[in-house]
Amino acid sequence: MIEIHATARVSPLADIEDSVRGTRIVIGPRSVVDAFVKIKPAGGVGDVVIAGDCVINSGCVLYTGNGIRIGAKVSIAANCTFAPVNHEFRRRDVPIQEQGFRPGKGGILIEDDVWIGANCVLLDGATLREGCVIAAGSVVRGEVAAYTIAGGNPLRHLGKRE
């Protein structure tokens, strides 16, 4: 089920796929989803819920997996990938594509007033606390404390926001 608030702006060039498994995709008031953003139900039955006043720039891909919750006033730069799901790969006698998915780590949670730089990858279990800033090109798989600046690869904390 796709729910887009009447005041949200979704580019006609965005690709939001409806779920066949009941996953909800919700885009809140005054949020903007730019051209070439892809939201795809894949790898689970988690919902994607985007609160109000968010901006998701071109080239971002959001898989539903175990769910994505994005708080209010979040800015996501271009070409970010949100992957709240993990393929199983333990068996050598079965191709990875046939092994299904690993148990979830809680999906992705992004609290209010977060800025995510270009080309970031957020993995299952990522939690970005209120007001944090994620540097361009970062891979996030754990928790980033409120009002900190984090970046690099592997992710390192650069300190408190001033």
C-alpha cells in the first residue's frame, strides 16, 4: 500500500513499487522525493515510513526489508542506499540467491533533523539519533549518537555538532 500525503512532492521520474506482501510505503506532509529515487519492497515485510518535511535526493534506493523509519526534517543527499535486509550465505552447497534472508536486526531508524551525505549506505540495524550528520560515502551499520558528526569508512565518530 502506497500512501502519499497531499502536500508531498514525488517526482514523476521516481519509482515507488507497490508491495505484493502488504508492506506500507508512507510519504509524509511536505516531503520531497526527487527524480530517480527507487523504493522497492524486497527481502521482508517491513514498512517504509517517511515523516514530514524530508528530502530524498536523486539516485537513492530504499529497500523495504525489515523496515525503514525516517523522522521529520531529514535530508538525504544523492545516491544513498538503504538496505535493511541481509542475504543468507552460510551454505556452500546452495547458491546465495536461493538461501533466502538472514534474521533481521531491526531495520533502519533515522530520528528527526538528520543529514545524510551523498553516496552513503545504511544497513540493517542502523540507528541515526536526532541531529546527527553522516559524512558522504559512509557505511552505517550501528548506532550514531545524537548531534554527532560521523563519517569515513569504516564509520568513525568525528565529534559533537556545534
